[in-house]
Amino acid sequence: MELWRFVMPICQHCHHKWSWMQTFKRLFTIRRAIKCMYCGENQYQSVRSRKVTFFLPLVSSFMIAFIYLFNPS
């Protein structure tokens, strides 16, 4: 099993596959429910998806801070 394989979400109601841009825009919403653009039904992120979307910005900000603080020049 690949740890960071990114699969485009598919609506659980109409089975329509979302595009990358649609998925990216909806990842940064505060609401837990995300409406499908095609059928209007609410979709919910999986636990794994919520963890990835929480830790990815956290790790990247720590990396930026580490590079900034420990830059030898």
C-alpha cells in the first residue's frame, strides 16, 4: 500500500469523479460536509483524508521554519 498515493474523490451518490481543481478547492473548507458539484449531495472526508489535510500544512510549515532558523548563511 502506497502511503501518499492521492486518489481523486468519487461522489458516493452519483459516482462522478471530481477533477483535481475541484478537489483542491474543497480541501480548504471549514465545513465538514462538502457538496458534490454534480448531484448536490453532501460528501464527507474520510478519517485518513482529514489526517493528511491536517498534517501536510503542519509538516511543511515546520520545514520552512527549520530552514529559516538553521540556515548557515
